Amino acid sequence: MADPHELTMLEQAAAIRNGALSPVELAEHYLRRIERLDATVGAYVTVTADRALDDARRAADLLARRGGGDLPPLLGVPLPVKDLDPVPGVRWTGGSAVFADRTAPPEAATHLVGLLERAGTVLLGKTSTPEFGLPAYTESRVGPPARTPYDPSLGAGGSSGGAAAAVAAGLAPAAPGSDGGGSIRIPASCCGLVGLKPSRGRVSPAPLGDVSGLVTAAPLARTVRDTAALLDVMAGPVPGDPSPVAPPAGPFLDWCERPPGRLRIGRWARPDVPGVEVAPEVLDAYEKTSALLAELGHEVVEAEQPLRPGDRDAFTPVWAVLSALPPVPPEREAELMPLTRYLRDQGRATDGVDYALALAAMQAAGRRFAAGVAPFDVVLTPTLAQLPQPVGALRNDADPAADFRAQLAFTPFTAPWNIAGLPAVSLPLGWTGAGLPVGMMLGGPHGSEGPLLSLAAQLEAAAPWRDRRPRVY
């Protein structure tokens, strides 16, 4: 059998069930790799070695008791959790030095963490995130920056950059993250992975959630099938959820085995943000992906960019208000990152009426975007406008406003899908001559994760990426 980290998440789960691999052996394998490689890529802010081995022993005991009977779907599979999600009894920094020594209390358990536990997963640790998950890079004062394993001089993206670095470097088979403006798809593109932002309401935000509707938990993996299987674990409503979505027609994993049929695919590569240029290597991957879709029998047509300059302006005050929500002792505000302080100052200066107006304007932009997507089964755009950027290139502590503008120029294609609440997936379909991944994004109407996964699986079969190995692996 291949080295355990060479197996996909689903292959690991199958190997545990048939006795070819033990949960303890698998956990120990990953812990050794993390000890050896994590300093290079900055994937983990906290490693829960003792917890992982305890979880693995419990998984082994359950397997021995039940044999091949009814078992959790990911029994014994080691997965991390993004450090924005509290796990009771585990360090929980939220990417902030202010909370570097905080431990999550018992009452802080989230619905997502409970789902992962019930699926039988083993907790490897907490993956690094920027402060409160705000920027599109993963650099904080809690730990080292998250770097893409394809070139550790370059950032892994954000805010799920630690999760992406872990999966790409073989320090986890897959990982849950979150996406409020591209935070799962940005690092997926930088790290050569599959990252899917579900429809608004597909994954419950319980127990609290995000009142703006921008943020959702999301899966990140090396393959489309693993992404679908992790979404199956994460998806599902909780009574009282504010944005219900119709249940899928069967498991998302099953969609990966269905031919997508001939689809009408709209495409655009023109950002709605004035002055933003798309890198030539990104446009080259976009054209090659369009050609591949046509070769697979799909109708690929030019589409208009639905948003006009200024349509997304309401996103900024809404994001600023979200940044102001984490409670920070007033005497410790000065310890926050400059960008965080800049956004929190804006958020606190926004009164209730202004916030309501910004939400209404953002919803109007979302409807306009959704109307532009509606004539098509799927829409193709680049994931990012640029290649992965050097660590520190986007961050500007001296000028947080310039920092925010640089992030927007890096990621102009991702946030509209959050604004509209529509699903979108980034696939590693492009590669530069130097071996850097270039993500291409497929999006669709609300609730269309199944058809998107079907098409993604078809593309993966036609242009496979599983055997590509980064420099750090």
C-alpha cells in the first residue's frame, strides 16, 4: 500500500474499515509529518497530539466492537479544524495574539465540530488563520505565515490558508474551513486543491452564525470526491436556520459518479473592480479550461460580467461591522493587527441604519449577480486575478487601506458568490511553467452543488491533478 498520506480521505476511511490501516497508525503518521514539515509551511497554530491519539484509540475500539457493521463515515480519519472554530478544551486563538492563551470552554462547541466528531474523525489540531479570518492572506502574530507548499516563498492565501497548506503538504487528507469572501477558494487556488463554497444555508451556521449571510463553513480537499464526501458530513439544516435550502437529490458523493450531460456554460474574465488586471498565466489557464469544457461537449459562451463598478461597495461596511463583533478588551485593542483595527474602527462607526442600508444594497447586488448567472447551468471565471503572492506582498501594516485594496485586486472574482449566496468551486486546472497552481472557478445557481460536483469530477478525470506533488511534501 502507498504511504498513508498518499491516500485520499475516502481511501483512508476504506483502509481503516477493511483493516489495512489502523486509526492509531494513521494518526501517528500524520503527527510525524507535521513535526517534520509544518515549520516550512505554517499550516498549524496548535497540534493536538494527545487528543489525536486518544481519538484514534476510541475509533479503533469502536471498529473492534462493531466490525464491518454500522460505522461513522470517516471513522479514524485525521482532520484538523480551522482556528476560528472553538473546540472545547483546545487552544482557540482566532488568529489573534490577544487570544494566544485562550482555551475554548465546554459551552463553545459549534455545530460543525459536533458533526466532525459524529463522523468519527480524529482531531489533528487547529489550522492557522489570519486575525478573525479577515484578510485574503494568512499572516498573524500568533504563528508563522501559511505558505503554499509549491513555493514556500509565496503565501497560501487566506483565510483558510493553514487548512490549505496542511492538505497540500500532506499534513492532513482534507480540511474544513470557512468562506466569507473567498476564504476557501483563494487558498485552494494558491495550493492546488479543490475548495467548494456551498450555497447559503447548505451548511448550518449554528449555534450563532453570521447575520450578513456572507460566511459559510466549507470543505477543502485534494480530490473532487473527497470534497463531496466532506460536504456530505458538513451539510444539513438546524431548526431555525435563517436561509434554508432544498435538500440535495441524494448524497453529494453520488453526484461525482453522474455524467453532467451537456451544459450551457457562461464565462467571463473581466473583473467588476476598476483598474484590476488579470495575470497572463491566469488568462492562459482560463482559455485552456474553456477549450477543455468545449472538448467535453459543453456549450461555452461569452457572458457579461453582471456587476457594475461600485455594486459591491456595500460589502466593505458589512465586512467592517463583522470585524468589530469579536469582543476584545479595550485595553488590548492596540495589540490587534493594523488591518483589524482599521476595519473595526469603520465597523464601530457604522450605526444601525447605515448597516441596514448596506445590507440592502448588498442584497441588491447579489440579486443582480444571481440574475447574470441564471441563464447558464454553470459559469466559469478565474478564481484569482493573480498568481500566489510572496509572503508579505499584500499585507501593508503602514497603510491598511492600501492593504485592503491589494487584497481586492488579488481576489476580484470570489466575493460576489458570497454576496449572492451561490455555490462556487475552485479547481486546480491551470499550472504555470514553474509549477505553480492556477485555480479556475465554476459557479452555479443556488442549490446547484450536485451538478457542480458532477462537472468538477468530469474535469478531474479529463485533466487529473492528484499525482502532482509540491516542493514540500
